[in-house]
Amino acid sequence: MIGIPYMYCRVSLYMLICCFLCGIVDVSASETVIMKALKSEMKRTMEGLKSQTNPPYFLSYAVTETKTVRMTASFGKLKSEESINSRVLDIDIRVGDNSLDNTHTIRGSRFEFGGGGRGVELPFSENEQALSSIIWAATDKLYKKAVERYGKVLTNKAVKVKEEDSSADFSVQKPEVFIEEAAVFALDTNAWREKVTSLSSLFLADPKIYTGDVYFQADIITKYFVNSEGTQLQQSEPNVRMFASASTKSDDGMTLPLFSSYFAFAPEGLPQTEKIIKDIQSMISTIGKLRESPLAETYSGPAILSGPAAGVFFHEIFGHRVEGHRQKDPNSSQTFKSFLQKKILPDFIDVVFDPGMKSLQGQDIVGYYKYDDEGVKAQKVVAVKNGLFQNFLMSRSPIENFAVSNGHGRRQAGLRPVSRQSNLLVHASEAVPFDSLKILLRQECKKQNKDYGLYFVEISGGFTFTARTIPNAFNVQPLVVYKIYQDGRPDELVRGVDLIGTPLTTFNNITAASNDIGIFNGVCGAESGGVPVSASSPDLFVKIIEVQKKQKSQAKPPLLDSPLTNPKP
């Protein structure tokens, strides 16, 4: 599931004004206390447990250190401000061997997720002995659980039918060494506090806007990773976000939200204030029109998806279905498992996942990283080439015909990594101007005897289902939708629909693409928590799309005018 930019990450930032620094250095030159403690306990554990009946064959330690400052203003007043530091330790300890270990799925067991432990909080201490003590205690606890679960795995395997996928439980990867100093950047908190407060005051222009917030968050995330194969990583992931949001309510009770979001790897990468002001003013205008716009009807027919909407559309209906671990899960629908080298999309469409791409069309994209959360170097994955399905996104959990990771093992701190998306890019080798898509839409409306088609402009996110026990549908949640009339009447803004469907049918109806690219930066939530992802695509014309009515509140709008209509002096 992909959603609007994340506001729930545990992060914080230095409050000092300092220069932005980020460089690769010699491993021994700047080894931190954390790395020393992790390496020391790694060696001690692997050597000390050799004599056990089921010694560990693999051990990894990952520490996610986050430093954040964030603030929210509402209608011209500062609402909240905080600075947060956290360190989370994640441990992966495995007994058995690569082919069969304690993480193997126990079939027939409900709510079984591979026996991983939750993250452990570490103090912000530079005392190696104190850190080592916590690492030791957590490792001992998880090792005992791993041995216990390995026994259950062996029993389960003996009494169940042969598995559909007999591939190994863990891939063999070459060790990596990469040490990068933690980034720092200039942050004038007084200036940002003034900016978010001033920007949020713009929402006072419409007294029927009931929430009008501007949110700012600056993160410096430093990730440490070592494993028993020899991998040593220390990487820095700085980023900043701004998020403007507003909501109103129509007379029939429907809540109508709108959002504008901005992402960059440093404060200076965010748009100029003038650009954000224009965006908020446009949002205020649109939300007023939405409040008065008619409800859309249930509909099946031709449609155009804007670039950001098409990106989320692909993220939901395609991206989640090519995450490798799902092909091994006996409860998953495994939609594309039998489609290797087969046509699933039009010949002119390619789909690529590229975590090594830091920007697109001059805009920073959030799915960038150097190494994944299993210590594997990020790799570009061509999933679809000329309409033919080519490849799955792989973590270190192998599947049939895909024995190694391609750097897409990801997780939120505290959870076990699985294969996840990064930067999704839809490429079209044949493209036309946007106006040509509208001509195609009107022509298709005439063929289908439809009075109008739909144009999905802005979306908030979406979700999908991939299990065998429920229909494999998707739901993309539009915010701004227009009717485009066959007879050329002016486009009409409508509200109150969700874009729904099933993947294979929908893919068959993609007919054309524009020569523009739209970008959606957000967070995807799945088994391993929230991870930053982007989804980019040209505008797409689809011959048949289906929408259903959106759920709405039955509560009336407020009975009294907002006090912001005539604020007290």
C-alpha cells in the first residue's frame, strides 16, 4: 500500500547550524563505537555458540539511528514542534543452513511471520560496554527462539505435503564494505518555524476549510550493518519533507481532503516559498470547487490517468505482485509467477525499479538508497521489457529460478526485511501529447456509447490485495477527478469515487501514453512496515476502467461558522 508522505517516521535532526557534509571514508579511519560493539558481539557470538547442537550459521546486526526535527502549523499558528532521537537494533540469527533454516514458513499456522524478533531500543551512548550488554542479551533471547522454531520447521516439513517452491531459505551473497560518515546539514529552525506558520495562514482565506496544516520534517538517518559473512556498512540517508494539507466538507457530509507534498535530500532542494504559496492557493481554489461539485456515478468506461495517478496505479496493481517473497508464500495469489517472458502489457511499455536513481527531471525521488536492509547493493531491475515480464524484486529469500537478491530487501526499523519496491518508473517508447489522449478518450466514448470519460488528476494513495482467500483487486483513491465529455463540453469536476479493478484485465486495456512524466513520492506500508518509495509514469489512456462510490460520513457540516471567519483581534 502506498500513501501520502510519511508523518509517522521516528526521526530527528541536529539543531545546530552547520555545513552539509557527506563522504566515503576508510573503514578503519572513523569506526564508531556502535560499529565496534556490533563487530565485537558478532565475533563473540559466532565463536561462542559453535559448540551448541544447533549453532547459528548466519548472524547480522543492523542499527538504525534516526535524528529528527519536525513541526506543524495550523491556520497561522504553531501547533507542535519536537526533536526526537532513536536507535533501533535489529538482529537476524539463523540456525540450520541456507537451504532450510528457522525462518522457513510453517504451513497451516495462522499469523506466522517467520519468527523474527522486534527491534530493540539502544541508548544514545558512546559506552561500548553498555551497548554490547544490550546486544548480547537480545541475541541470546533470539537465538533460543530460533532454535525452538527450527524444531517446529523440521516437524512441519515432515507432516505436510511437498511444497510448490522448494528453493532455499537464504541466498548466498558476496560481502560488501562501505563506510560513509553521517550527513549533517544547515537547518535554521527559527526560519522554518516562521515559514510553516506563514504558509499555514493562507488557509484562512476560506472559512469553510476545516483543517489547514503545513508540516515540516527533517531527518538524518544513519544505518549500521554487519553480518557474519563479512559485510560492514555504514550509510547516511538525509532527507527533508514538507506537506500542506486541507480538508472541507460538502453539504451531503463527504469529507474532501487535498494535499501538496515536497521531498528533497537537503533543505535547499525543496521548492522556493513562492512555488509553495502558489500550490496552496491552487489547493484552496480547488477545494472550494470540490465542495460544490456533483457526486460522480458508478462508472465503467474509458479514462485518462495523470502521471502520478498512473504511477500509484502501477505500484498497486503490478509492483506488489512482483515482490519476490509473495511467489513463495502458499497463501499468495502469485499472479505473475507463470508469466516469465510472456506478454502482460502493451509492447511500448517498460517497467523498471531503480533504487540507484536519486532524481528524475530535476526532482529528488524518495526510493533512493545505496544498500538494502540486508546489506545487498541496490540494483536496477527491469521487470517488464517491451510488454514482456522479465524479473521479480528479490530480497535474500530465494524463489524458483531466482536464487539471489537484487537489492530489494527492505524494512522499517524493528521489522524483518522482505522484498519491497523502490523507485518505480514506467517508460513508454511510443508517446503522444496529452491533448491526443483526450482525443482518443472522446473517440472511445463514442465507440462505447458513453457520454463522458474520466480524467484522474490527483490521488492520495491506494491499496491492493494479493492473498488467495480474497478477490485480487486494487483500490486507488483519487482526490481530483474530471468528466471529459464526448461532445466537447467543458470538463466537469466531480467527487466521491474510488478507482478499482483487477490487474490482468486492467493491463489489457492500456492503449496509449503521453510524453510527460509525473512523480509520486510517498511511503508504502506492507509486511515489513513503511518504506519510502516513488512511482513515476507518463499519463495513460485506458479503454475501460471501473470506479465505485467512495464511503462518506453521514454527519452534516458544522452548524455554526468557523471562528476563523471573524477572528478576535
